[in-house]
Amino acid sequence: MRGQTLKKFIAAIAQVMLISVCLCSAEIHHISPKTAYKMTRNPATYLVDVRSIAEYYLLGHPEMAINIPFTFWSETEQKFIPNDHFTEDIKLRFKSDDVLIFLCRSGGRSLRAARAALSVGFTRVFNIAEGFEGKPDARGYRSIGGWKNSGLPDTYAIDSARIYRRIANTEEVEK
């Protein structure tokens, strides 16, 4: 019993050290969904779901995720189109020294979103490389890794303070 407690303590110290090192440099750090979940318990740490509005609503999302799409789904074009206001949206919603953890379906869009955040002055930027759904298995189902497959809290409930809406100034933001 005592050995397990010591192992947990050492693991916790190692995680704090990793996060501290990551926070001291202005680059994108790739983290697991479980590490992201633990980090969201800290003040001024936000999980930003950059999937489309439809994905956020229809496929579910982490309970604490704020939806700011990096791309929108265009029904007429049948493809994703860029959110031309993405960097403006995050600058209005967050402070440049906030910790931003980006999440998408499988890690690609969230990495591009994290790069965009770095380019406009955010310095504490993380990417959940496994995404919300994870990677496809041999049958093509997304069952390997990802937030949803890690047993972390997700929901289909819609919180008006966390859904995407275009905002014009910081007075309109609810944190």
C-alpha cells in the first residue's frame, strides 16, 4: 500500500514538472486526453474544441469544452471552410497568458488552431494529439485513444456559455 502511494506521489511530481517545463516555452505541446483533463482543473486553463458546430452538437464534447470552430462545415460546398475570425475569436475570449488546450476530432485541426494561437501571442498552448474520437481501428471505427475512448467526461448537453457565437467585444464574453 505504501509503495503504491509513493508511486502515485512520484507520478504526480513528474506530471507537475512536465507541465511546468511546457508552460515556460512558447511552443505547442502535445498531450494526452487524461493530462488535458487534469490540467483543466487549474485556473485560467481552457479546453477549446475547434471542431465544427455540428460536430460539437451531434458527436458530443468534453463537459468543460468551449466551442470555437477553426473551420465550419459548408453544406453548399460539402467541405470544411476556414473560420476567418478564429484568431480574433480566441483573442476576445481569452487572455494571452491563459493556458489553451486545443481539441478536434483526431488532432489535425487542433494542431493548426494551436499554431494560429501562437502566431497571435498566446504562449501557453497545448494540443490533444489523439483528439476527441481517437484513431480508427482495423475496422475503421474510431476506437483507439481520444477523449471519448479514455473514459473522460463528455456530454451532448449544450451550455449557452460554451457554444460558439460570433462576438464583437470582450463585454459579450461569459467565462
